[in-house]
Amino acid sequence: MNYYIITKEVFNTIEKNNVDFRLFSLDKTKVLVSTTDNINGAIEEFTNSAEASSYTQNNHVDWIGNEYGVPEWEIKEMTYIPELDN
């Protein structure tokens, strides 16, 4: 699995069926994704879900608004359903 922060514009171009987790930043300009695809030009790239979770904890104001960020279990276990975005 690959973990990225990408722009909303890049997110709109990727294969949604390969995305396992998706979370928009609070301002809706960035997207945290886990995907089986390799994405070039990501804003941030993480080696695992723990690193992605840690990033959201350190930058919680941009992602959740609370001081905790996104828990690792949520990134690993939540399932993105592309049809909900249609």
C-alpha cells in the first residue's frame, strides 16, 4: 500500500477503485489517500500508515481540527467507497 497527500486535482485523476482510504483536508484542497497505485508529484509520501497518521497528528489543524489527527487504525481499516463521491 502507498500513502500520499495529493492535491484535489490529482485525486480527481487517479483510479478510485485502487484507493483504500480517502480524507480531504479541512479546506478541501488536499487529500490523504492510501492506494495500490504509485502517484507522481505528491505533496507528501509516507512509507506506512503510522507515518501518515503521525503527519496528521503533527498537522491536525489542517486535517481534523482536534489535537489528535487521524488514528492509524482508521487509515488501515476504513474503506473508501468511490460511488459515494459521485
